[in-house]
Amino acid sequence: MMQVIAYYLVFTPLSTWWGEALTRAGWNEYIVLFGTMVINLITEFSYYRFVVYKNHMFTNKQGKEELAKQAQEN
């Protein structure tokens, strides 16, 4: 859970900062909101996939075999 909190401790202030800066620069607030949502989707998925759940993705039988194979190689 601390890893998820760490993500939002970085993302929330940054998105607030760039959202405010872009709307003051004359961008439509809905375009800024949509862009922020897309950036959140991409970065949050990547963060969860490669940081939070990096060691928990091999849950089916074939995945567990692949994980065991990787462990033997290392």
C-alpha cells in the first residue's frame, strides 16, 4: 500500500501543477482533464505492473513454471 501512496504523492502535485499551468495558458480545461486522465492511466498501469506487482504476475501454472525457470537461471 505504501508503494501506491508513493505514486500518488508524486502524481497528484504534478498533475495539479501542470493542470493549473495549462489552463492559465489558455488551454480548455476539459482537454487538460482528458490529458491528465490519459497520463494517469498510462503511468498508473505501468507503475502497478512494473513496481507494485512485479513479483506477483505469474499466477497460473504456466506462469509459475516460467518464474521457476527464471529463478534457476539466476
